[in-house]
Amino acid sequence: MGRHIGDPMRIVLFDIDGTLTATTNADNGCYETAFERCFGFPLPTTDWHCYRHVTDMGIIQETMSNAGRPAASLDAIARFEEIYETELAKSFAQHPGGFIEVPGARRLLDTLKAMPGVTAALATGGMRRTALFKLRQIGVDGAAMPGAFANDAISRADIARTAIARTGVTPDDVVYVGDGAWDAATSAELGLRFVGVCREYSRDRLIAAGAATIVEDYEDIGGALNAIESATVPVPAAGT
């Protein structure tokens, strides 16, 4: 059935790591190696909750500032992205099992793309090259999807805004699907409905961040679609 004039327009934004790709464990080591190779000193932590902006750009610039170093130049950022992709490729060659989909992710994307009035888009704190590399390993052509990345903005809220704009759609409804407390916080800030994914992340932390709708994966496609339909704007717990 086709769309009719006046039908609602919905955008579903997807984070990538831990949301579409089960790559968190493989990713962290590659990120640390790339950072030290590029900037000459170790990343202080991969506990992403310690950073103000949980995006590649935000983490790099905050770390440089805290170390008393000048902000990373665009050339340095590009070099980091290249090294990071090389490290990911090496890791994939050695341990391909570290680069798999969150079960049902491809089927969910295909299902949404076939639905009238629905646009699936990417909104990730990762760099574009590395994000697309991870998606390719699970059979998803991220370059064919509208989206925004850490190359586009330092904050997740601005990345989400950019991704929405790049769809070319004026939506009646936006649902953000992500696995981190920072994704829930972005949804709360922008007034977006939110589905939390706890495949590689703490359900308790998502609940504390205000997520009321949480799934582990998308194997139950009907359940995943129902989650998108029933999701609400996060309301963080007091004190978080």
C-alpha cells in the first residue's frame, strides 16, 4: 500500500556500535591503539562515561585539552581516522567474530526501508570511514543511507540534528535507537522517542538514563517494530 497525502512521516535514527553492530569489544582496543599512534600518548580511559561528548571528535579534543596540548587539527583527525580504520581491518582479519550484527539488525533496516513514510538514518558518534567499515562487515551499505558522524559535529545532539536534516524529510515523528546512556540523553535533549538496546550495554544504566523501552536485539522483528511504535521520550532518574 502506498502513501497518501497527509500520512505521517517518521525517521528512525540508529547509532551503530552496540546498536547495529556487536563490535564494542573489538572496537575499544583499536581505538586506543589508533589514538596513541596518531597523537603520541595513551588515551586515558575507554570508559566513555568519563567524557563530556561521547563522540570520536569530542573524545579526541577533550583528551588533548586535558593533556595541555593544542586542539587536534583537521589533518590530525583525518590521520587518526585512517589509522583507526587500518586497525579495525587488522582486527577483523584476525578475529572476524568480533564484527557481527546485533541479531536481526539487517532485517530490521530492510523492513523499515520498505515501509511507506519511514526513513531509516544513521546518527553515530563514530567517524564516517570507520562507521561504514563496521557496517560493511555485517552486510549493510551505510553509504547508501542518510546519516551524520563525528566528522560533522562534536556533540551527539548536533549529529542527530544533522542526520535528520540530511534525510530531506520533515518528520512528524523521530525515534532514536541506541545502546548508550548518551543516546538516551540526546533523545531527552531533543525530545525524541527512544529505544534502548542492551545487547552490549547495561540495562540498568539505560533505565537510569530514562529509557522506558529496551530490547536486547531485533530477532523478534514484530517486537522490534512494536518497540519503535511504543517508545517514549526518556525521563532520566533523579540525580543522573
